Amino acid sequence: MQALTITPGQKDSLDLADLPEPEAAEGSVLVETLAVGLCATDREVIADEFGTAPEGRDYLVMGHENLGRVLEAPEGSGLAAGDLVVGIVRRPCAENCRACAAGEWDMCHTGNYTEHGIEALDGFARERWRGEPEDMVKLKPSLERVGVLLEPATILAKAWEQVDRIGSRAYFRPHVVAVTGAGPVGLLAALLGIQRGMEVHVFDLEEGGPKEALTKELGAVFHTESLAESGVSADITIECTGAPAVIREVLQNGAKNSVTCLTGVSEEGGEESLDLGALNLSLVMDNRVVFGTINANRRHYLKAAEALAKADTSWLDKIISRRVPLADYEQAFEDRDGDIKVVLDLA
């Protein structure tokens, strides 16, 4: 079968390789891959900023955002041939720490977890793969064209869950939400806010393009000015860019009793001036909370699947700006105007 691979330790080693079929020992469920979404993490793996091959191998199969169809499944597994499934990306650490043992591998204490397409586990950018039933989540047939968005949606399902838990510490009746960044993660953050009946404001620099159109179609307000200039006083802010300048502005413009979630990953070494005394005063005196989140566990996959199933699939489909055949994979990594989410189409 064909698979998109990289060689850890070698920059720009991306290659379409012929690999053996997945071995039965990898799992009792055989899945054919339909689509693999691409994101900044994939580019970083290709650039050899991180990424580890499975033990005993010198290559790693790419791809963590995924959608597949079951070919074979054992009786009693809850799965059957034809079912749509998404493979869960992160797996528990070898030590099975207390968090991983509780099914909260997204909160792993040791950091020795594995991740498909990233850390010591082959990814899903291959024609077929195997796993156990508990390693995947079943989707409704209506999500066949957009189910590849599930993995990024899990990030927001977890973010909103944590916001709700933090808010429950005291009186918290949020109404206004600010989302910084209108990429796939930002748009999905806005979607979940709209589904909660919130007034959602999305901030992005790209005026007049598909991001603005998708934001307005969702029923949210699109802004190109800064958060401070907008005058929006958000009860909840979800930061989805990872840009230090945006993060600084988010931290400096929190409302009383607000909760801010940071989902974007920043590069180290950048310098942004920040008055820590003023920030601390604001956090303490205004009862503000700022927290970061990454990855997701099975519970978040199930919540994200519910959110996608409730959404307008035609709106979700517009987030996917390009579908590129696996054979033309190099085109998928080109930067093109209007791109939001690019997907490798293996169907």
C-alpha cells in the first residue's frame, strides 16, 4: 500500500512510499483511510522540528487528523464493515501514570505518551491501518465528507469543557465570546460557542475572504481590528493563533470574572513586552482565569462528534478549502490564497 512518510532526523524527507499491509498484531479492526487533514504540526514534523519513528524503524508514517471506513471488525466490537471511524491520536504513556490510567492521556504526567503520525506511532496517511475498537470513534454516516475535522474539533470540545468546569467555581453566566484567529480551530471554536447560544466575535486579519464569509454565515461577528479597539468585553476568550502579539493583547484585555483559554502553540524565543504587575493585578482583582490546553481524550472525541453531527455539514464542508489526491501530496503543502483546511483525499 502507499503511505506518506518522513525520516526523523532528516529535514524535508517527505516521500510517498510503498509499504506492507498493516499486520494483524496492530489491531483487530482494519480501516481504509478516506481523508487526512494537514496542519502546522505536520509541517513541523516535515521540517524535523520534532517527530519520532516507531521503535526499530527509521521512518514514520505521517498524518494525525484522519477519517476512515471499517473494512473488517470482530463481532461484539460495536463496529461493522462500512462504519465511519476516526482514530484517536494520543495513546497512554508506557508507565500508565495516574492520568493515563484514568483515560486522561491528554493530561499525561510523564510526557512519555505516543501519538499517531507524531511520536513513535505510525500516522494515518496510508491506504489502510489497524487498531482496536477502543482506539477509534464511530461517526454518523452524514459526516462522511467532513468527519476529517473531528480531531481539530476535539481540541475545542476539551477547551469548552474546561471553561465550563472553571466557570462552575463560582457564579458564571457567560454570554459574550471572543475567538482570536479564524483558521480551522478558530472557526470550530466559534461553532461550539454558537451552539451554546453565545454571542460570538471572531478576530482575524483576513478581510473579505472565506474566513469572514464563514464567520458571518455561522452567525458570529467578524472583526479585523484589535480586541482592544473593538470594545468587545468577552466573558470567554479562546485564543487560537499562538501569535505572541495576539496572546499579549488577549491577556491585557480580559473582562472581570472572565476565562481565557490558550490553544495556539507559540515558537520559543520571541520577545513581547508585558507588564506582569498589571497583569497580575488584573487577574487577582478581577477574578480572571487563564489556562492552556492541548490534545484530547476519548470523552472529547465523543463530544466533538456530537457537535459536528449537530452542525450544518455544508458549512463544515466549506472549511475544507482543498482536497488533494495522495499522489499529488506535494501540492497539498503549497501555500495558496484562500486556504483554510487542506485535506489529503485517499478515497
